[in-house]
Amino acid sequence: MSHENASLVSDILTKVNDYTWEVPGNFKPGMNVPGRIFVSKPLLDILEAETIDQVANVASLPGIQKYSMAMPDAHLGYGFPIGGVAAFDKHTGVISPGGVGFDINCGVRMIRSDLSEADVRPKLAELLDALFDAIPSGVGSKSRIRVNDKELDDIFIHGVRWAVDNGYGVEADISHCESNGTMPGANPSSVSVKARKRGRPQIGTLGSGNHFLEVQYVDKVYDEDAARVFGLKEGQVTFMIHCGSRGAGHQICTDHLQVLSQASKKYRIDLPDKQLACAPAESEEAQDYFKAMVCAANYAWVNRQVIMHWAREVFDNFFQAEHGELGLDLVYDVAHNVAKLEKHIIDGNEREVYVHRKGATRAFPAGHPEVPEDYRAIGQPVIIPGSMGTASYVLKGSPAAMELTFGSACHGAGRVMSRKSAKHELRGEEIQKKLKSQGIIVKATQPSLIAEEAPEVYKSSSDVVDVVHNLGIATKVARVLPMGVVKG
Amino acid sequence: MSSVPIKDFEYLDHTADAKFRAYGKSLAEAFENAALAMLNVMVDTGSVNTISSIEVELSSPDTESLLFDWLSEILFVFEVEEMVFGRVRVNELIVGDDECSLQATLFGEAIDLSVHVFDTEVKAATYNDMKIENVDGGWMLQATVDT
């Protein structure tokens, strides 16, 4: 990034501490609160000036509380920045589909095992082939499951509970999903016929873009107590699934964005960017969107659950193990594109707010009632995937997150290079070869898909996670390194 | 006032997503080129046989909504009909005071992964930094799609 950009960015922002930079409330007209960007100086120097503009734009929405925030992996989005967190008062605030994004409840889950790196490494290529065959991925991928409209309604309403009741997974999986894999308040009649058409054939598909299934091993444990409780230890094999609500979620956002775009005019909300379309939180339009968003969120949890189930089957068959023998337990599943009604302390009083996390992970501390019982003494696992070929991290949520970020942390490494430039400058086959020389196997439907998600395209996941750790909003528990990736 | 360039569309740099400008002598032609700009993010439209077609009819409150609906509709048809498109024709585009409408034909064929090399999947159209401008001798449309 140019020197010119770096000076431009630091001219606008006021330093609060080494990891917190403020966008002054008078930076743009109409801002209701200041902005807060949580980055280190080196990450600040590669932040696009337009991202600051987007943080300021969000600050102008009605009923926003405390600050318009951007996590350490923040980068340019459309409307909201990616890595954006904003909380709006339940009564005087708004709900905005742009603060959630098109891939509603895009998220990530991590599964542990009793296998060691040495058990898997010699057979890794064959294992990845088997996973690639079992889990549909890529543009237009279709599932082995076809659900009818009644089943789709059940998925929208019951989320992971539907999957477990239908044989995809075990009871213990449910409590290890954020919100138990089922947000309350779904209303399937808020979902259009179009969204249903797209949703029916796609349960259990990875999709494309930055979505993946990765086989990994725990390379380093930072926090022995927390790692033990999460079932993690050095040298052990884990796998991770990153995907969302597929076409159903995209269509639900598209449909309601159009409605809310008209509603913004009706309620006379001044929008600095039309993609910030929103309506008063209690209005019919906003509630209708929210109930449909919940359907998509629940769909996404089912999607990741079914993919995990098939991956477990592949592992069991491959290692000729009985069901349960390999200890393939779900560590946790987090959403990173979602809006939720949560209770937070604001100015000393407990208030209900709609927290929008657009590319940000919930990071609740020890003792919070929404942290699963078996983890409650430790805190919620915060799973931060790295880019392809780089480290991923498991952290635990901490009380500082409740004070600073409405209980939120980053969601990944954050892009620095556009997909277009990536494909222009990098060749998929060469990246594949380079990763192979590091012992990492990548399987993808198209080589160009490897280029646009190459490690060079992202900020360093370690730098981003260090900011989260040093701020204290979530602290490091373990680092995992990739062995093989199935790309969407 | 700038004039309409000779090219049909061009891509602008955007970190996460695909952003483009599409041009046309008429608004209908600019809408056709916007569709091609988005489709080419996903697949080389030159590799598509335009042997079958699908009709699209849309109406929206204003031109920006119409552009959003138009791009969204193409993504919907692509996914549910499992068809890829190489050519589009906007047969009629009417701009009224409280309603805009278009009628168009998408030409293409069934997706065949052995023939069609898919690139970045476009998730959705967005309103981000959308522009519809009357430039000297025609129209310029700017849009960002979520990838």
C-alpha cells in the first residue's frame, strides 16, 4: 500500500492506544457516534481510506450505540466494511441487511480428533480425494439431499435440531454451536418462493469463493487449561468447515434489501450509501427481514452440520473406525455474518440492542449464559480461520470484548488484494506447487480459484490475531496449521 | 461531460468484490453491457453457445432498483435453471415517474462443467456506490457485485 494512503489514513484518525484508532465524530456530517478501528500501526498502514469512510457511514445510522466499529481484519466492503460491528437500540435503532451481508450466517466450525499428524500425513492425498468426492463444492454445486418445502420450513425454524433428528450428527453437536444452531423467531412465510427454490437443492454444499474444508493439526497450545477443556492438544489432527447459507441466504438478503431500500425513504432515513438500506427496528419491514434472516441463519447451521456429518463418515471409512472411535467431536461453530438481539451494558445500564456483525465473530466471556455449560468456566471458543496455507487460531472470549466491542472479535485474516489483481498477478498452478512444497495439498474445481484465495491475497492471520489477543477481547488458546484444503 | 467510451464495460479495483462500469448508447444497451460485465466475472461469455433462451420481465420503482433487480434476476435464473448465458438482449426498457420496467431475453445453454470454466462465483448484486449517469452520447452504469 502506498505511503500516500498511510499518511491519509493517520491524518484522519486519532490514536486512542496502540491498538485503537478513533474516527472523530465530525469526520463526516451526520455521524451520530465516533468510529473505532481496532488495528496495530502496521495494519493501519495497509487499511484503505475508503474503509474509514464506510465506518463513518455506518455511524450515521439512527440509534447506533457507542461506536461504529471495525475489527483488526477490516477491509473495504459494500455499505458496511468487512469486519464491521455496530449495535442499534431495540426501540430507537434500525436493522440493516447490509450489516449482515448476502451470505447470512457465513461461519466456521472446528472438529477435533484423536488422530495424530503422523496417522494422517502419509495418507493425506487419498483422504482429501475422498473428502472432495463426498462434499459437493464449486459454482452450482448440488447436494445429495433434496428437501421438500415442509422440510425446508423445518430447517428454517429448527436449524441444527432438524439435522440431528434426521440422522446428521449427534445430540452433543447442538450445544457446541453458537445459539445451539437455532436462532429463535424464524418466520418461513417471510422467505420468498425464489429463495426456497435456491435453498432446496443446496443443503450440504460448500459453494465457492473463500469457502473451504481444511484438514489441519494443532501446532501450538498457548493456554493449556482452555485447550484441555476444548479437547485440543499439540500434534492432534482437526478439521475446519467454512461456508454459509448459499443461494437461500443470498436471495433472502436480495429480496429484503429491495424492500428496505424503499422503507428507508418511507421512514425518511438519510443514507450515505444505498447499500446501508435499513428501517426502524420495530417496523414491520425490519422485523420481516429479521425473521427471514433467522431462517437463513438456521439454514447455514444445518449446511455446516450436514457437511461435517459427511466428513465424519469419510474419516470413519478411511481409517476403518467404528462411529465415535476417532473422537471427531465438534469443538464449536461460530457465525460471522449475522444480526442478533443481545443484552449489553451501555452507560451503566443493561440494554437490548441489535448487534450487527459483518465479518466479525461473537466472543463471549466465561460465565456468560450463552457459552455452552462445559465451556462456561473458560469462555466461548472463538475460531479464526487463516487464509489458505496459513495458520488458523482458536481463542477464548474475554470480558474486555463486552466492554470494547459488544462481545466481538475478528473473523479471519482480511483481504489486501482484489480477486481481479490476484488472478492477474498469481497463477493457481504455481501457488498449488508452492504450497505442496510446504506439505500442504490443495484441491479445487478450478486453478484460478486457488489464485484468488492465495496466502498473498490476505493480511497475515497472526498479525490480526495478535491485535485481538493484545487488546484482550479474546486470548489465544491454540494455533493450527493446514495440511490439506478442499476449496469451494 | 464525458463521452461514452468505445468499450462495452470495464472493471474497477475493489478489494473484496467485483466493481464495474458498463456503457451504452441507450439505457437498454448499457443494461445489456452491465449484465455481460457481471456474467464475465463468473465465466468467459465467449465460451457459451447461445442455443436456448429465457425471457425476463421486471418492474421496479426507479432505475437504480431496476438495475439491482436485473442483475439479481440473472443470478437467480443462472442458479435455478442451471444455465449459463453468453448474450443478452434488452427488448424494451421503459422509464416512468413511479415505475421502470424491462423485458429482456437471455441467450445461453445448460451448464456443462467439462466445457464452461467457472471463475469467481457472484453471490449477489449490491447497491454499493451504484451510479446511473447520462453521459454525452449515452449512458454509464456503475455497480459492485458481491463475490
